[in-house]
Amino acid sequence: MKLLMHICCANCSIYPIKTLTEKGISITGLWFNPNIHPYTEYSLRLDAVKQLQKLWELNIEYKDYYGLREFIDKTNNGGENRCRICYEMRLDETARKAKEMRLDGFTTSLLVSPYQKHDVIIDAGKEMEKKYAIQFFYEDFRPGWKESVRMSKELGLYRQKYCGCIYSEMERYTKKIQNSKWKI
């Protein structure tokens, strides 16, 4: 089986790549993350994926697109469905590209994170499966989350501190400030 795996970041991709490769599945990665902001964060994550690519000799396609305006427009300035829309944006491109490459299916490294909305990712994947008539390969990689963290530290990869979108960054630091003695 040949899959195109959407790679949200180097850290999250480690366990799924390792697991699928051990099962004899051929993986090509796809970097497409117009949701990651600010640009400095986008660059750090992109560089970490390139570092992992060199270390593990991975086959990765890059759609290097910093899409702040499009992301904000599509997510309705952070509306309540922003995560669904974000997953759909990235999985749409992954499914389209997998079909174009004539692969057997597509998946995403997002499925490893206990912080992502797992059921929403699955729904978005199945929607793209129907839209492009290509299999969405599902596996719950969350049991390997701690292994991914450990391995990313051993490899010296950049480790992010929030989901990636500007709204999750805001929520993370707003909570941090609210929990500190320096309340706003």
C-alpha cells in the first residue's frame, strides 16, 4: 500500500511514519499547513520537517504556502468550526494530491495528537475520501504520542507549544497570563 501522509509537524509525524513503515506501507509525506502562524512558527516547523526528512531519508512533497489571510477568511475569524475547516483545508489538499499521484490512499499525522479533535479529523478524512474517490487510511496513533515526544527530543527537533493556528496561540498565552499573578 502507498499512502500520502499529511504532515502537520515533524514531532507528530514520527510515530505514524515509523508504525506504518514497519507494517510495510510506503509513505510519502506532504507538508501543507496554511494554518500555522505566525510566520516564525511556520518556518520553525517547516525546518524541523526538513531536518527529519534528512535524518530518516524520507520522501516528502512540500506545498510551502503561508496562508494567513485565506486561513482567517475561511475560518470566519476564529469561528466555532475553525478546527473542522482547518482539517478540511489540509486533508482536501492531501486527498487531491494523493489522487493525482495515483497512490492507494491518504492519512494525516494529526491522528497522533491527544490535543486534536480526533472525531472531527476522521469525519473530514471520510468527506475527502468521498470527494476524491480515494481511501482515507485511518489508524488511531494516539497510543504512540509519548514515544513521538521522546523520539523528537532525542533527534533534537523543534517542539512547538500550541496547535499552530493563531487562535490556539492566543488561547495558550491568554490562559498562561490568566493563571499568572500578572492578570490582564
